[in-house]
Amino acid sequence: MPELSQETERVRGVLPFGAAEVTGPSMAPTLLHGDQLVVQYGARVRPGDVVVLRHPFQQDLLVVKRAAERREGGWWVLGDNAFAGGDSRDYGTVPEELVLGKVRFRYRPPEKGQRSPLAVARWVWSAARPVLSGRSSASRRLRAR
């Protein structure tokens, strides 16, 4: 499950935007291990948004998931990688107060040894992207089967 750096907590109190780093595979292919995120704290969350939240059982652990739907008692959150687990299928609905913010932007650092002109061009093309609502994500379609 993607864990976020604790630097996120220090910045959150000062600014409505903060930075976070993804660790783990549960949001692949949308977010990969090592991706840097820009998070807007206190933003209005809608179904399909990628959000940062406190883990319901380990509240010192911050995770990033997709807000699938609003339910009684909070948000049902899912990882984009259905095989990684660590989402509402394991711990149920996440209370609204544990959802801290919405991911707005993703920056993917270059891979080590990425030196060929083609590899650099591919990295430049895909390094920085806004994180959009994934209402029609591939993982949701696969889960429905």
C-alpha cells in the first residue's frame, strides 16, 4: 500500500498544498513507487479522485487511494492495482475526517541509467502529469468482471 513521507504532515499545517512521495504498488499504473505528488489539503473529494488519507487502523500511516464512492460513514477507497490490496476491501469505509486531501499533480523522477535520447524523450513526455479522476479506470473495469 502506498505509504507517504512524514514531510507531508509538517507542510499540511502551513499551506493548503503539500508534497508527498509514493511507496508501494497499490496505485499502479496511475502512481508508481517513487512518484512525487502535489496534494491539496481540504479539497472537495468526488468519486474517482485520488486522495491522501490516514489508514483507519494505523492513523500515523498516510496512504493514497482512489475514492470510489460515498457510503454511509465515509468513503469507499480502492487501489488501482486490484492485486495489491490494502484498501476498503480490507478495512471497510474510511471516515470522512481521515481523508486529508486530493492529489492534484504527479511527477515521476527519471530512472537510474536512463541516458539514451529515446529514453530521455519518453521520460520528458511522461514525467509530469495532473492526476485526474479515473471514473473509467482500467482497474475498475477489470474488477467488474
